[in-house]
Amino acid sequence: MDPWLLLLLLLSFFFAAALAHLFFPSKRKPLPPGPPAVPIIGNLLWLRRSVASDIEQLIKDLYAKYGPIITLRIGSRIVIFISDRFLAHKALVENGAAFSDRPPPLPATRFLNRNQHSISSASYGPLWRLFRRNLAANILHPAKIRLFAPGREWVLGILLRDLRSKSQESPDGGVVPMESFKFAMFCLLSLMCFGEKLDQKAIREIKESITDSILHFRKLNVFSFVPRITKYVFRRRWKTALALRQRQKDLYAPFIRARREQKDMENSAEGERFVHSYIDSLLDIKLAEEDGGRALTEDEMVVLCSEFFTGGTDTTATALEWIMAELVKHQGVQGKLLEEMEEVVGQKGRDGIKEEDLQRMPYLKAVIMEGLRLHPPGHFVVPHSVTEEVEFEGYRIPKNASINFLVAQIGWDGTVWEEPKEFMPERFMAGGGGEGVDITGSKEIKMMPFGVGRRICPGLGLAMLHLEYFVANLVWELKWEAMEGEEIDFTEKPQFTVVMKNSLKARISTRGRP
């Protein structure tokens, strides 16, 4: 075809399309505003390497230009970001049923959650309700949580011995506690998951498998762009992901089978079975919506166990490190926290702070709340989606679009919090302005470190207990100070959670008491 004729045809086509848009505008509402996009690639800004490494700063810059709700395109996927706390409340609370779905997983990564057979990934419906209700009733119910109090004491002992040992072995008394925090959380979660105290070798293997999977998962974002092609271009990443999932199955399967055998033996003996673990609850689940009420497969239980670990280990350890870093920097806050504990348990104290003491420590709760407001472990909630296309704030929100809410930006809102980037626990005490803040956001959102609405993190109560219990005892037993001549670096680094770029290093010493 003659090039000039081809050019004329293309110009005619675009002219006709422009006229059609002018005289016959679409009745559909537009998507929220955002930067220009092209087919296959999406927004051209993804071609800049700096953008991918600092997505949060990009979103912040786009909000200044387009407003509090924006649209990005990653390949063919529509991704919507919301930073305003009022819009977040309107979507997740006032219209919670419509905004409680999950976007479909990429075809290349469905194996990671066995086609959305986990609490965090399941579509809003019967399967999600079944999984969440099982976790809430059998593990996270307050009565069940109290049964693990001896386990928390056991883990606290492991943590304190580990920190003291590292301090004694260090020439300058400096300790980098993050790995100790993580190991302690894995000790506790493995007990809750499998119903037994595992040896350190088994715990470390589970910890390494989860950590490796989390770090590799970030590399799977490439499958957002033309997954049918990238699956073959990046075969090595694909094979590594498969190997990591198989590694988890090899680690968990023996525990699953052992619990199943124990259950069968007890049932055959007609004895009363009381084994309190997450695995035991999973063995009792029947998927009524599938195959006439079948039991969970071993692969599905592996996915749910993996989710149980990732939901309660890295997040809690990360929050614990940020809070302890602030207490190292703010010695006055640490001292005030110690004074409150001495008032509750006496200056001589006892063998640690007990769980029943925590309810009488409002300043401790203020420290935890301020830590979560200023340093939420996740700066975004797990992406939401709408069950059906809806109109929201004059825009069209398509089904299957990924909807993201900026947790950190909402917690740093200067119209709500005075000096929002400063660590001031007193703001959560009487007269401080933050007293009585509802962390669930049911009436109003001022901070949402656990999300809000129907998909709020089911482990909120357990996470708060763990943070209060471990922070209280770490301060009660040990004095935390900055290394001589060094300042704490609060620079952030995104991983699975948002961690300290340079891990906390502190000088710790045992508190002497009469």
C-alpha cells in the first residue's frame, strides 16, 4: 500500500474517532485521573528504573497533580490508589460489601495461593468467610489466645537469653536485635500453628523458607506485564518460585501428617481430643461449596500455614524494631514507660511483666499506638477490588481493578495529627488529641495500620497483645541505649514490610534491681 494512502487512512480513522467522541460521548463515567498510558506497557513512567524503586514517592507526587484518587496502568491491569482518609472510610466502611473483593491473581502466580485458597487472597464470599471464621474462632478468639500465655513466656525467655548473649559477646555491647525479634516470633507462631515446641533447627528452616519466599515474591511483579510472554522470558524466576513453594511443603507436610495421625488415633479411641493449634482446625474444615464438602488438600493447608506465618512474624518483628528504635532515641519515653510499669508491679517487680498487667498500662498502649501510626509495617493495605463495577466519587471503578489505600499517608495526615512525623506517645493519652482513637476505623479513620472494614486484619488483637507484651518486658528487663557517638537512622526500606534501611543497633544492659 502506498505510504501516503496509509497515512491518509490513519488520519481519517483518528479524525472519525475524535468526532465520534465529541458528538457521541460515552455515558460511562471516566476512570479516576492519572498519567497517560499506552497498550501493553501501561504508563510510560514504568520504564524509569527510579519509579519502580520508590513507588510511594511517585504516588505522592501524582496526588499533588491529580488529586486524592488516581489511576495507574501496569501492563493491562488497572491500579487505583486512594490516600484520603474520608474516601477510605467511604469505600471500606460505608460501602464495605462492594469494596471487599480481591483482584484476580496473575495467571502465572496462582500456584502461590492455590487459586486464592487463603484468607488474604480469597474472593469475598463463602470460602473467605469459612477460612476467616475458622481462624477467628479457633485461634484468635480471646479465650484461645489466653491458652498460649505459657508459650509467650517460653518465647520471651528465648528472646532475652539471645539478646543478653549477643550483648556479652559484642566488644562494645552493641546488639542488632532484628533477627532475634524475627526468630522469637517464628518460635511463637510455629507453636500456635503446629501445636508443639519445635527445635531451633526446624524453626530456623521455616524462618528461612518464609523469608526467601517473601523476598522472591517481589521479583514476580514482572509477570504483570504480558504474563504469557514474561513467564517464558523470566523462566528462572518462575522455577525459583516453584522450588520455594515445594520447599515449604516439604517442611510443613510432616507436621500436617503427624497431626492427622494423632487425630485419627484419638478419634478411634473415642477419647476427648484437646489439641489447640491452627493445623488441627484446618484438618476439621470441609469445603461445602466444592466437591460436596471435601477436606482441604495438603497443598491448601501449606498455603494457609504459610499465610499464618507471614501474617504474624515479619509484621510484628518489624513493628517491634521501629518501636524499640524510637525508645532508644527518646530516653525520656523509655523512662516514663518504666515508671508506669514500676507503679503497676512495684519497683522490685516480679519475674517479668505478666499479660494481666498490661491492661493497667495506658502509657504502654500509647507507645504502641504511636509506633504503629508513625511506622506502620505495611504502607499499603492488601489490594482490594469491587465485586461489581461501581461509581465512586464521580468515577468508574471497574471490576477486577486493584484498589490500594495508603496506610502511612493517612497516619501522617497533618490535619489530624500535630507534628505528624514526630514520635509523641502523649498524643494518645488524656487530652492529647488521639485518646480513644478507634484503630478499627469503624466510625472515623485517623490511622489504619491493620486496614479497616470487612477485610481488616483478623490478627489485630493478637498483634497488639504481642507488641505490648514484648515491648513491656524488653524495657522491664533491659536498658536500651544508643551506641556512643551514633544516631539512630530512621530511613525506610520497602521489603515485604517497610523496614529500617540500616537495622537498629543498640547497647543493651540488664537492669539492676534490689
